[in-house]
Amino acid sequence: MADTHAHAHGHNDHADHGHHPTGWRRWMYSTNHKDIGTLYLVLAIVASFVGVGFSMMMRLELAEPGLQFIRDQHFYNVLLTAHGLIMVFFVVMPALIGGFGNWFIPLMIGCPDMAFPRMNNISFWLTAVGLILVATSTVIGGGAGTGWTVYPPLSNHTFHPGMSVDFAILSLHVAGAASILGAINFITTIVNMRAPGMTFHRMPLFIWSMLVTAFLLLLALPVLAGALTMLLTDRNFGTAFFEPSGGGDPIFWQHLFWFFGHPEVYIMIIPAFGIVSQVVSTFSKKPVFGYLGMAYAMVSIGFVGFVVWAHHMFTVGFNVETRAYFIIATMIIAVPTGIKIFSWLATMWGGSIEFKTPMLYAMGFIFLFVVGGVTGVTLSNAPVDMAFHDTYFVIAHFHYVLSIAAMYAIFTGMYYWLPKMSGRMYNEKLGQWQFWITFVGVNVLFFPQHFLGMAGMPRRIADYPDAFAGWNMVSSGGAVISLVGALLFFYILWDTLRNGAKAPANPWGVGANTLEWTVDSPAPFHTHEVLPVITAEPAGSHH
Amino acid sequence: MINSRWMLFLLVLFSAATAALSADAQVVGAPQPWEWYFRTAATPVQVDLIWFHDLIFWVEVAIVLFVLGLMAYIVVKFNAKANPVPSRTTHNTFLEVAWTVIPVLILVVIAIPSLRLLFFMDKAKNPEMTLKITSHQWYWSYEYTDSGIAFDSNMIPEDQLKPGQLRLLDVDNRVVLPADTEIRLLMTSEDVIHNWAVQSFGVRMDTVPGRINESWMIVPADKIGTYYGQCSELCGVNHAYMPIAVDIVSKRDFQSWLAQAKTKFGRLDADAPVKLVQAETQPSLDAR
Amino acid sequence: MATQAQKTHPYHLSEPSALPLFGSIAVLVTAVGAVVFMHTGFYLGLVAGFVLLILMFIAWWRLVISEANNGVDHTEVVKTGLRIGMLLFIASEVMFFFAFFWGWFHSSLPILNNVAGMWPNNDIEPMGASGIPMVNTLILLTSSVTVTVAHHALVEGDRKTATNWTGITAVLGVIFLIIQAYEYWHLVNHQFGLKDGIYPSTFYLATGFHGFHVLVGTTFLIVCYFRLRAGHFTPSAHIGFEAAAWYWHFVDVVWLFLYINVYWWGSSAFGHLKPLVQ
Ligand code: HEA
Ligand code: HEA
Ligand code: CUA
Ligand SMILES: [Cu+2]
């Protein structure tokens, strides 16, 4: 995409401007998009220890029927709630959006930093505060055993009288505010600070993905904030939004939550689309096929994503007409998503592909996302959802798109951009091993959950009828393999930072033609202070 | 010594086998070990549901295999060794139209039976009887509004299970319902949201405080047996411990069960049916 | 950081700052303080959090104002960025109110909610559209005009007029708040309190958050008033004023929606819904 034509190059970007901040101030007070990006990645990694740790405890408990180590089922409910919240808000979002977005939006659009660097910093620190608050909620006040969906009445004052739910609510409030500020920053940067010549239709697809994601954040999170506020006042100040005894309605919460929640799932996957597009094009040594279609597919997924929320509520007792509408609207999303899948395949078609680790992950993403996507289409049919809602089939569906696809995208981005971020190359052989271990692990972990769902195993239970034992055991085995994969990744990361060979400015060759590969590796503290000038059409859009 | 141990072993084996066999004869709708498909379908709704699911399923398998096949082909043909010089093709109008239009067509093919099934499964057309289901933390109560029977149904704790009873699935008072009868199910909750789900019936409905939800079922006489389900909405600590067990019996057996049940459980308190009728027409604040 | 002479791009890169970290700690204190307050009644933590937050805001805005005034940092491109940022922020605020309007309609329209056979609940006498809300509508509409007058004067270089009309707008904001406070006091004593069910819940939170936004907008206008007096704004450079004016219009539009739906329609049309309950 967007080739630069030798107007500006890495050598201009040497870090010679006297003082840049050092020591702890550099990190605590940072107004530098790269440092803030790094902070986000570190936060995601720290949070993933907790999130993955909790999931391993859950799988350990579920490995066999009966209770293994959990006495009180409430504890299990707390684990799964914290697991869901942490993974969604403090692992995937900070990594994909805060981490890669901060690092690469300025680098790829050719500007020196984000539009509002101080606001960028507070976005990060507020996310950290959110993480502290959600962690507090699991240890103080008995823990929130509400599920990440926090449905009242279970989450109201009667059934969760402790402080935990309030901490969880405020955690999401704060993390949400952070995301809204981040979204304002991203959109302003992309709209206002593209290098001369980089028109919207010359932006790399990763930038398009960030733009769409930021709009989803901007418009979806305030609705969650409103919902959380109502829950907070219901719990503590005697309002009755979700209280039937006062004329309120618990279903109203579900509307608000999913009006946010469904866009939220695209918030987690659209950045992944962006990363995969860059990587597929780089390693195929081909420009992206159907660039405009790819960009506008993301835009339309974003739009339609706002009007499908009630497919999470097929069993609450809507009339048929409502359900019929939500079936149709939901299924429509398969069309733009299909455009993306086939355009990636067409990008690879005719390419000269090198199967480096990022490319393996990108291809793994494409395939396994299709698997998770089509089970989404199954669920979107309300009649079939009567068999699957709140069973492990749903768990399988969304771990395929989240814990597999979105997580693969994190790994894709990490391997792809690690040389740029750290200046060092990872060990390719270990990387490939890590891919295959994770591939086996997550499939053994999540595929059998489809079977459990078909046989009717409900989600959110710590103990299950004995007949479900077999596949649960397999699934837990898969969790162990996945854990090995994750640990290996962290080893590779450590190994790269310590022993990795020095990375050239562009380690990936001719395919990597976006702006970030024109600056040195590691990217200097300040980049693009002399604005690059873009003269080429986005490679391949001969419209 | 050795002998007696063998005897014991055989005895255990035998009782397990008879339990399993007798279970086979009666229990139709329980999960089976290593099950990877739906439980037995007992209602026309579930029969259609499985049929429809299979339709989507095979369409989706085809899509997944198609993508996988393309990727395999790409890996073989377009790796750097096999194809050192990449093409620069980035457009093909025909393909782009095709991969937009064909998914649309596939979705239309899915949507039509989907909507038909949706309307079919929605509500009973000519209900012959009504079962009112109320959820509590953490048990179910059932009201036979036509005959005025009401009782609670609790899970049997593990240490009180009799041989052949299923852990986490069997209950002290099963719901008994007649075969060949169109039954209307009305559901609500006393505290938090629960979900009354019996897979073999194709019924899965949230029970929401302040609302009355409706579903229905009819089980043909050749599907007489016991069906199990579990609460399917997180409802607190004992969410895993509020199973559902339904005995489907012949109409005659049902009548004799009713007679018994009337003495066993006693009648509803006087105001309850009134409450219900009011609630059906227009649920209002007073109905709660 | 590149000094001015070296600066080769039109953007504003901020120096490292302790404010974001400080502000986040303030938020943490506020959040923990709020939970502790709600569960134990101990309010000092919450108060401390608010104090820290306000300090952070003051320091932050002072910093921004000094950057706006130094003649270097706020280039045309930066100003465009600030405008975009403000519009986006307002868009997110609109979505926040969207949630509360949804609550209002969800609980009042039987079509959306089969619980609500009766509205307002418990025979509550709804807040009517005439009287206080009508007066407040007029006040806000007037203030929308006055802020526009000020804006025009500012663009035309008439600083004095601009200052005065900005002051008048801020005063109107204050009057609105006083009247709303009286309205609440009256309602709580004569009609309904916050805890009286769903109608008061939706009413108080929707109008209450609007009131809070009026407070924020008024503060913003007061700041602009003093900045005008201090000569910070020129006909071509007055992003701060522009943002305050936009914000004020947004607050105004929200009020119109509240007035039409909550006060007017809510008190007349719903009267006819009552008989639906039987
Ligand atoms: C990254 C996150 C992510 C993504 C991308 C998706 C994508 C989709 N999801 Fe998923 N979903 C979740 C995360 C996600 N989901 C989560 C977290 C939950 C559970 C929340 C909870 O309850 O806790 C959930 C639950 C959920 C439900 C509710 C289930 C229930 O609770 O009963 C439904 C129902 O409609 C659904 C549908 C879909 C659909 C139709 C898509 C579509 O976008 C998928 C589109 C993709 C494809 C279809 C594949 C590629 C397309 C082609 C190859 C073209 C050809 C295809 C066809 C013609 C079919 N999802
Ligand atoms: C992105 C989100 C995400 C991720 C990654 C995961 C990962 C995992 N999840 Fe899940 N999960 C959810 C989101 C996620 N989950 C949600 C939303 C729920 C619903 C909660 C609810 O019901 O309320 C849920 C629920 C859920 C359940 C159902 C509980 C129940 O209903 O009773 C189970 C059970 O097996 C489970 C298991 C696992 C396992 C074993 C992993 C494993 O950890 C997967 C193995 C993967 C790894 C080990 C690698 C992880 C690495 C990273 C994430 C990247 C690290 C960051 C950088 C490198 C920067 N999860
Ligand atoms: Cu009752 Cu779950
Ligand atoms: Cu969804």
C-alpha cells in the first residue's frame, strides 16, 4: 500500500533532538505514542496472566465431573466473570487497539505522534485503573458472580449486596471512558494528520480498521456507560430501571448491554482484520486484492453491527416479528465478512508466499475465523438458537472468533511488528513451533465444546452431569496444550528482547511497503518529523 | 476372599447393567457419554429444528471446506518456491460480484425455513392444557392450572441418589405430562432470571421476573419417557443444581397420576389462577 | 523535542506530563471512595477524589490555555484537530443520553415493554410541560441566541459585546440551574422522589444528567468570559469559545428532546395510556 517515494526516510528520524525523557518519567509521564503503545502491550500481557490463569482454573475444575477444588460455586462464577471481563477489556482491547493502534497509526499514516498525546496517556492510565478496579472486585466484597454480562436482577443489590459488583461497574466505567478518549484521539489523528498525499483511499487497511473500530468505540461505549450508571443507581440509590417491583424491566438492561456488546465484538475483531490484511499482503508480496471492497466491508460491518444486538436475546420472550428482524439483520453481516475472507484468499492467489510465523498466524486466523463465523450464522437463526443459547455451543462459537481469531491476530501483530518495535528478530523456528502448538491446543480446547453444546451442556456451571465428562476432559487437555503455547510465546518474547538478532528497517522484503518499514528498527523515539510525501496510489487500486 | 471380591464385582456390574438397560427403556432425553449430536427429539418442533440445523450445518461445512481447499491449493501453488514472481492482480469484477451475491443467495436459502420454523415454534395454536412454570433460586415450581395442582421440584442431592438416578439431573418431583397433548407453557420467575430448557422438546425460554413468557410442546405417544433439562441462565450460586425432569406418560396414566397428585400435593391457593388469567391478558404491575 | 526552529511539521507534540497519571489516580480514589461511600456512608474518600479530580482539571485546562496563548502550539492544523475532537466528544455524549432516552421509552411504551401496563407507575402525577419546564425551555432557547450573538461579535472583532453576551449566557445557565433545583425540591416534596419507581428513575436521571451538563457548559462559558476579558480570543483564534458554544448548543438540543418527550408528551399522551391497565 501507499509506497513512499523517497522523500523521507528513516535516516531523517535519528533521535538527535537532545533531550528525550528517560527513566521512570519516560514511562509514567509519557506523551510518546510508541511508549504508550508499549505500555498498553505490557498491560495486556500482565492482564493475560490473570485472564488465562483464571481460565486454566476453570478448565481444571471442569476437567472431571464433580467438584475438584472449588467448594463454593460462587467462586467459579467469580472466576468466569473476571475471566470474561479481563480478556475482553484488558487483554484484547488494550493489545489490538491501545498497543498496535498507538504504535502504528502515526507510523503508518506518516505523522510524528497522536493528535492529543497527553490524552493518549490518560487513556492508558485509566485503563490501568480499570484493571485495578476489576481485580479489586474479585477479591473485595465476595466477588461478582454475575457473568461478564452482569444481568440484573442477579447483579442487583438483593442478590449481590457486596462491593464487588460496584467495583466491576466502575471498572467498566473507567475503562470505557479511557476507550472513548482513545477513540477521539484515533479518529482525530487519522482524519487530521495523514501525511501529504495520503488520501483516505490510500490509507493502509490497518488504518481503516482502526478508524472503524474507533467509531464503534465512540458510539457504543457511552451506551454501556449509561447502562452501568442505571445499574449503579438501582443498586445504591433506589431507582427502578431494572426492578420489576418498581415498574422497571430486567430485559431493558439486556437491550442496553447488547447494544454495546455486539459492536464490542466487532471492536475486537475489526483491528484483527486490519492486521491480517497487512500481513497477508506483505508475505504474498502482492497488494491487497479489492482494496476498496475491503475497506468498505469493514465500514458496513460496523454499521450493521449496531442494529443486530438482540440476537443475544432470542430466548427472552420477544414476539416473533422482532426475532425475525434480528435473524435477517444478523445474517446480513456474513456478506461483508465473506468479502473480506475471499479478498484475502485472492490476495494470496498468485502470490509468492513466504510462510513466516506472522503469515502462518494470519492464515490460521482466516481459516479458524471462518469456522467461528459460520457457527455464528447458526446461532443467528433464532429457532436453532433455541437449542444452543446459553450452552457450550455459544462458548465454542465465541472462543473461535475471540480466543482463537482475535488472539491469533495479537500474535500475528506481535510477530510481524516485533522487529519494528524492539529492533530484534524473533527466532523463526521457535515461532513456527509456537504456532503449531497453539493451533493444536486451541482446537482441541474449543472444538469439543461444540459437541457439549449440541448435547445440551449449559454454560456457567462448575459441575455437570456425568455424561458430559468425556469431551470436557478433552477440552481441558487442550487448555494445557494452549497454555504451553502461550508460555512458549512469552519465552520467545523474552528471548527476542535479550538475544534476538538485530533487525533491519524492513525485515520482510518487497511486500512490506507501508510507511512503518521506512524508519529504522527499532523505530526511533521520534519518527516522521519530516513528513513523508505519498505519491503512489494505494498499491493495486487502479480505479 | 478372592471369590467374594469377584462376586461383588459381578454384582456391581450386573446392577449397573440393569440400571443402564432399564434406563434405556425409559430415559429418552438424557445426555449420553461422548454425545456429539442432539439428544432424541421428542416434539415436532425439535424434529424440525434438527432438520433445519442439519441444513445449515452442511451448508456451513461446505463453506469451511471450500475455504480450506482454496488455502491448501494456495499453499501448494503459490508458495515462494513454486511461484517466485507474484502476480499484481488486484481486481476481478466477476469474482467480486460472485462472492457477494452467492453468500446472499445462500442466506436466503437459510432464512426461509428459519422464519417458517420460527413462526411454527412460537406459540401453541390450540392448547389443551397449561403448565405454569415458576423459577426460584434454586428450584422450579409447577402449576397445573387446569387441575389446580402445584408443587416444587428440587434436585436430588448427590448423597441421596438411588441407583439409576442421574447426578445433577434427577429431581424429587418430576413434572408429569400427557403424550399427544398440546401443552402451553407459561413461565415466570420469583427472583432472578432463569431459563427452562429441555433440549428434546426444543423448548428454551427465559423466566423473567415481572414477565410471563410463553412456549409450547406436544410429545407423540411413541416418545413416552423421561426427559431432562437444566436451568440455562446464570442465576447464582446453585445455577448448576436446578435441573428439570419431565415424565411424558400416556393420557390414561396421566389421569391416574392427576388423581394421585391431587391428594399428594393439594390444591393451589385460591387466588393463584385468577392472578394467572389476569396476567395473560395484560401483565400489569398488580399482577406481580 | 524539536525546538521551534527545527520544527518541521505543523503538529503539537506535548512534553511529558504528570497530569494524566495524577488524574488517573484521582479517578481511582474517586471510584474507590464512591464504592466505600455507597456501602458504608463514609464519604471523605469520595470527596478527596473529587477534589483531586477538580485540581487535575484546573491544572490541565490551564496548561491547554497557556499552549493556546503561546502563539506557537496551536497551528491551523492543531486547531482543526481540536474541533474534530470536540465534535467527536459531543457525539459520544449524545450516545450517553441515548441510553437514558431509551430507558424512558422502554419503560413507558407498552410496545417495548410488556411490564409497563401503567404509566407513570403507582399513580404518580407526572411532571407537566407548562410552568417551570416551559420557563426553562425559554431560558435555554434564549441562551442559545445569546451565545450566538457573542460568537458573531467575536468573529467581527467586537470583544466587548462578545464578553458581555457570553456573560449573559452564563448567567442564563445559572438561572436555569437554580430553577431546576427548585423544580426538584418541589417535586420531591409534593410529587415523587427518586425511589418511587420507574417514572421518577427515568425522569430524574435524564433531566439530572442534563442538568449536570448545563453545569459543565456554564463553567465552560464562565471560563470563556474571563478569557475574553483577558483578551485570549481573537476573531480568527478562539477554539475554546467555539467549543463552549458547540457544547452549549448540544446541551440545548438535549433539553428540547427532554422537554418534548419527558415533560410534554410524557404528561399528556401518557395520561391516555393509563386505562390500558385493567
Ligand atoms: C470477535 C468476536 C465475535 C465475532 C466476530 C462474532 C461474529 C458473529 N457472531 Fe458472535 N458472539 C461473540 C463474539 C463474536 N461473534 C460473543 C463473545 C458471544 C457471546 C456473548 C455472551 O453471551 O457471553 C457471541 C454470541 C453470538 C450469538 C448469541 C448466541 C446466544 O447467546 O444464544 C449470536 C447469534 O446470532 C452470534 C452471531 C454471530 C454472527 C452471525 C457473527 C458474524 O459476524 C460472523 C460472520 C462470519 C462468517 C459467516 C464467516 C465468513 C464468511 C464467509 C466465508 C462467507 C460465506 C458465509 C455464509 C454465506 C454463511 N454470536
Ligand atoms: C478474548 C477473550 C477470551 C479469551 C482469550 C479466552 C481464553 C480462554 N477461555 Fe474464555 N471466555 C471469554 C473470553 C475469552 N476467553 C468470555 C467473554 C467468556 C464468557 C464469560 C461469561 O460467561 O460471563 C469466557 C468463558 C469461558 C468459559 C466458559 C465458562 C463457563 O461458562 O462456565 C471457558 C471454559 O472452558 C473458557 C475457557 C477459556 C480458556 C481455557 C482460554 C485460554 O486461555 C485460551 C488459551 C489461550 C492462551 C493461553 C493465550 C492467551 C494470550 C493472549 C490472550 C494474548 C496475550 C497478549 C499479548 C501477547 C499482548 N472461557
Ligand atoms: Cu436457575 Cu440458573
Ligand atoms: Cu452479537
